[in-house]
Amino acid sequence: MARPRFVLNRRNIAGFLKSPETHALIERKTRAAAEAAASDGGQYRVDVEAGDKRVRGAVIGDYSTNDPEVSRVALLRALDAAREVE
């Protein structure tokens, strides 16, 4: 049986990844995750960067504690909040 062959349209994918709509979506989701993680009193930072090929968003750990496990648990819990944002 022949396997289906997929050819990616790289120009359209790159356009989607760099679009203002995608940038806004990534920023909304990372801010929602940071707000949810900080709801217990932690200090988180949001970094959204638009590069040549894509937009990248990150929520950077809890600055109020030296325990990385506390930060990790809060960020994992905050992922649900980011999923709910459109």
C-alpha cells in the first residue's frame, strides 16, 4: 500500500507563525499563564519575542522563592489557565 506524501507549504506556515494574530494569541496565553501562576503570590516574568521566523512566548520562573519545585508546580498548574484563553 502506498504511503501518502505530504508537502509542507513553508511560505504559508512561516507567514502564520509571524502574523500579528499569532503574536497576540501567544502574548495572551503567556500572560494568562503568568497571572495564574502568580495567583499564589509568586513573581513571574513574561517574555514574548518576535524573531525572523516565528514568535516565541515564555513565562519565566518564580523570583520570590529559591525552590525550583515550587515554581515548576505553579507553572504546570497555570497551563490550564492558558488553555482556556482564546
